[in-house]
Amino acid sequence: MAEVTPELPPIVNNSLKVKAVTYHSYKTPLTTKEVEIPVTPGSIVKPTELLVQVKGTSINPVDCVFKGMNYGCLGPENKIIGGDFSGIVVKAGLETKFKPGDKIFGDVMSVTRRGSSSEYILFEPATAQVCELIPEGMTFEQAASLPVVSGTAYQCLYSYKGSLEGSNVLVLGSGTSVGTYAVQFAKRYFKAAKVVATCSAGSAEKTRKGGADVIVDYTKGKNEKVNHILEFVKEHGKFDIIVDAVRDEDLFSYFPHVLKPVSENGLFCQVQGSYTIDYSDVHLYQFLPSWKKIVSTLKYKLGFSNYLIESILVENTKGYGNAIRTLWANHELNIPIDSVYDAYSEAQSGFERVASGKAKGKVVLKF
Ligand SMILES: NC(=O)c1ccc[n+]([C@@H]2O[C@H](COP(=O)([O-])OP(=O)(O)OC[C@H]3O[C@@H](n4cnc5c(N)ncnc54)[C@H](OP(=O)(O)O)[C@@H]3O)[C@@H](O)[C@H]2O)c1
């Protein structure tokens, strides 16, 4: 899906001068500034690099973490917010699989690299967590909202050893963006027999549309939630995989009743992060594993338990692009977007929307 290649931005002293949404320290707001991106003299890109004109980015809770953890003394003074992006390839190194004019989306999130929210980005697709062609007909906004959350959801399910076809899947927190895609991938791509999901009434319709067979309202309290899940298991059997997008550890003591053991490939997959974290005021200790998780993991390692808790951090996962393209082509991919903000004038509002934890779907910055 090539289209007219965008013009190169001005290059002065072997650097691109581009507008970017930057942050400095923990308490300062996002600010639009001109930053310099050093390029390779002559060819601009190295054989392994892409130069991309950015059309959209999206903000994730992890961006709040990066900003919250930046006390102004590490790395460049002006860091660029974001990892997720969509855009058009301007220059493509010969060793990449892309060409100028390609519309792509991806995730370049890294503590050591520049973020994605700038007019142009220069990066190595091989080291990005996600870098894929945008499927025909998908907008830049939709594509920018996908990478981290859908990539994490895909990775959880992909990490299951064996086939998920005909399996029972439980998604804890289908109201989250990660959970939204976990439900869709489980039911429609990995062909699970039954998908059970926990969410509030406000996210029930989205979850049902995504393919969930049973919805458990977590707002009714632990006992009601656990009983509802146990009822399902009585009728349909134990779960093959539990994807936990919200660090809900209420089921840990019920593992033998709800989850198949490791010897039968049973897996509890927990994404790093938690609904208990206040993303408007992030502290490192909030990311420490809970004592429940430490005890459970120790018991497994020492051979006293047959239930494994896997922690997932988004990374480049085989087959992800195919999964997205397949669901999109079949009109089976629901992409909830909470709000779209102008990148240069409204980025701080978008950031605050994510930090508030109230967003229902992704917050996108438009370039
Ligand atoms: N490890 C990684 O690579 C990675 C990648 C992406 C995200 N994450 C982490 O995963 C978590 C989810 O991220 P996200 O961007 O998908 O979140 P999000 O979209 O901001 O999720 C917010 C939603 O969580 C739901 N929720 C809150 N408390 C819940 C509970 N006790 N049980 C069930 N659902 C609850 C609410 O939905 P309803 O009340 O409407 O149901 C709320 O709307 C975050 O902590 C994030 O840091 C990690």
C-alpha cells in the first residue's frame, strides 16, 4: 500500500530538526520543542534504519511510568513521550523489509531511545517491539492505538505452550485495552472454545462484542466474582490460560480448582503493571511483585506447586502482524479509541486522560 513519499525535513549539520512532544522532569508538563535527530551523512538512514513521518501516536500507562521515573538527571534533557506510532516511511535502509511510501505502525518504546511523538522518527525496525504494515483501510489513528496493548495481549496468548483451539480462556480485566485485545485474539484468532472475562457493566458490551462468552462483573466483589468463575469451571472445565491485565490475584488460592496444572500446559499470564497503580503519581515500589506472587512463584520453583505465573513485558512476537491483519480483513477487529488530541497543542491533556485511569480505550495524539 505505497503512497506518495513525504518530503524529507530540513537537514542541518547532519541532523533533522523536528517538532517533538517532550518532557523534562517528573513534575513539568509535556512541551512541544524543536529537537535534533542526528542522521547518517549522505544516505540519512543506516541499512538497518527507517525514517518515518509520524501521523499518530498513542499514550500508554507505561509512558506515565517513564515520565514519572524521570527526575531530569538521566539521559537527554528533553525526552520524547510515547512508543506507539503510525506513519509513512520516508527513507528505508536496504536491509529493512520496508520501502518509501509504506504506511506502517509500531512501538519504539525504550528507556534509552527517543520516544515516538515527533514529526519524524528514525529507528531500527528489527529492535522495535512492533513494526508492521498498516492493513488496508485502517486509519492512522486506529493503527497508532494498537501496538503496545494488542502486542502485549497477543504475546500472553502466544506464550501458551500448545494450541489454544478449543481451549477455555479467562481474561481478568477485559475493560483494559490489553484485555480488550486478549478477548478478541483468544476467541477469533486462537479459536478458544470459551472466553470468560471480568469487567464492569460499562465495559460489558465491548467485551461481548469482542467475543466473550461469559462476563463476570468484578465490581460485585471478590466472593461473587470467584463463585461465578467456579460455576463456569463446574460446567465447562478448568481454564487452559488466564490472562491477567489488572494484577487481580484473588484466584491465586483457587488455582487447583480453576486452572489446569503446568503438566497440562496451564498458564497464568500477568502483564506488568496494575490497576492499583496511580499513574498520575508513579513510584518504583508500585511495580514490585506482590508477596502473593513471590510466594506462589517460590512454591512453583521449589516443586511445591504446579501453577506457573508468567510475567509479560511487550516484545517483538512472531505472528503478531498476521493476527492483526487476519482479524482486520475478517472485520473482526474492534479498536476502541477513547479520545484524539492534537499532538502539539493538546498532548498534556491526552497524557492526563491516561494518567486518570478513566479512559475507555486508547488516547491518541494526532500529528
Ligand atoms: N507489560 C507490558 O508490556 C504492558 C503493556 C501494556 C499495558 N500494561 C499494563 O497493563 C495494565 C492495563 O493497561 P491498559 O492500557 O490496557 O489499561 P487501561 O486501558 O487504562 O485500563 C483501564 C481499565 O481497567 C479496568 N479495571 C480497573 N480495575 C479493574 C479490576 N479490579 N478488575 C478488572 N478490570 C479493572 C477498568 O475497566 P472496567 O471497570 O470498565 O471494566 C478500566 O477502565 C496497566 O497496568 C499497564 O501498565 C503492561
